[in-house]
Amino acid sequence: MNWVGIDYKATQTNYEKLTGVNIAYDHLIKSLDVWAKTGKPAEVRTTVDPRYVSPDDLLKIAHDVAARGFKNFAVQKYVPHFEDTEHGTTPAMRNAFFNDEKLRNEINSMFANVVWRE
């Protein structure tokens, strides 16, 4: 294997709420550490579902990823399968991460390559 994409879904506080598995965060961290030791390229990515990830959370995630030595980070917009009140997000909430220039600039400064997938 020459490359992997690793999904960093949320901070530890919200990981179980999002995944439904109480050890998922620990497995993520182990995977990050194991792959980082290989020295091979990877993209760590976060889909910013505003129900589980705030702008502050995204910064915490980015800092953690950068501290582990990863060079490639992607921020992906959460897109629900359909719009309804049950999902509790609005287009404005989902776009907020991408419209925040300060947030974008700070995250962009941490990595060699950042992709913002809107």
C-alpha cells in the first residue's frame, strides 16, 4: 500500500455519538500513529457535520493531525441524503466552515496541502 485516506470524524468527545462505537476514537488514533510511522503519504479528512463538529473542534482535529506529522488534510462538506427537520442542519450551518476565512487560513497554514471539498 502506498497511500491511505483516513477519516477523522470528530473530537473524542463526539466520536461515540457520531459512530455509535465507544472504542472508535481509540482505533482512529492507533491507525493514525501506525500509518505515520510508515512515512508513506496519507490524506486525513474530516467531514464537517455541524451536529458533531464545530469550528473549534475542526481546529482541534487539524492541530492533532499536524502534530502527528501528516502533510495532507481535507475538509469535506457534510451533505445529508435529504433535507428534513430530523437531521437538524441547514445549508447555512453546513457552509459556515467554508465561509470562515480565518478558520480556513489557520488550517491552511498547518499543512503542505489542504483540500476544501464543498
